[in-house]
Amino acid sequence: MNITISGKNIEVTSGLKSAVNEKLAKLERYFTPETHVMVTLSVEKERQKIEVTIPVKGRIIRSEQVSNDMYVSIDLVEEVIERQLRKYKNKIIDKKQAAMNFQKAYIENDYMENEEIKIERSKKFEIKPMYPEDACVQMELLGHNFFVFMNADTDQVNVVYKRKGNTYGLIEPEN
């Protein structure tokens, strides 16, 4: 794996580089040597954040971890990526999606347990035209993390969602 480490509001010391390389080296059994891994270390106030992005054909494996200690964040991020790989292994194999980025041994051996995706519940509802701000209020009233609505300005289906830090996001289709 090719690991690129960059820093934002932090000097990437040799100690940090070696900690990142040591932790992410555990992932080498899953990926081919040509796989590129992008790591960004950043500091915002008391928050030590690491973001790891691994683009594989048709998919992005990504994890972001925040703690008070950068080394703790580095430890956590590797665990999360391994958990994501466990979750998506069967999907990758079934669809042969991105198989060329993964080690053959990883795909053939059963490192991971079989986890099927099963839809437990289906729901139908009327989509009402409203403004994004009103959709956020409706989402809060329902106690949901996202809300689908018809944007009154654009007459297109949009989604508002809750983000970390009590902020909101809006997803709308490209024109």
C-alpha cells in the first residue's frame, strides 16, 4: 500500500508517521501493493482528528476518528476500517466490485463472518413540498436523523440529515 500522510494545523512528526504506518500496515493483507491510502491528521481546538481514505474502484473506504490524543485516534481508525471491510466483504465478492484492489488471499479466505443485508421494514409516505429549514424542524419533531422532502424552491426530492456537532446537511440532485 502507498500511504500519503498530510497534516492540517499540525506538524506531521516522524513519530506520528511511524505510528500511522505501523497501524495501517495491518491492512496490507486486504489490499494490493498498488492501493493508495490518503491520511490527513488535523487539530481543531482540543480535537485530534485522523481521516483515512482508501479509494478502490467504484467505492471509497473511509474512516474519521476524533479524540483528545492523536495516537488514540490512530488506533481507533484502523479498527473501524477493519470493521467496514468485514461488513462489505460479501458485497465486494458478490458483485466482483473492486476485486482487483484486494489481495486474492483476502477474498478467497474467510477472514470475515457472513453478514447479510436484510431490510426489516418498509415505509411509504407522502412527500410534501417544503423549504429545507422546515424539513429540519420536521425531522427534529419526528426524532429522526434524516428527512426526505420535496424542495418548494426546486420541485426536486431532497434529503436533510443531522451531522456531528448538531449541524444539518442537505442532499439535492445535480441538475
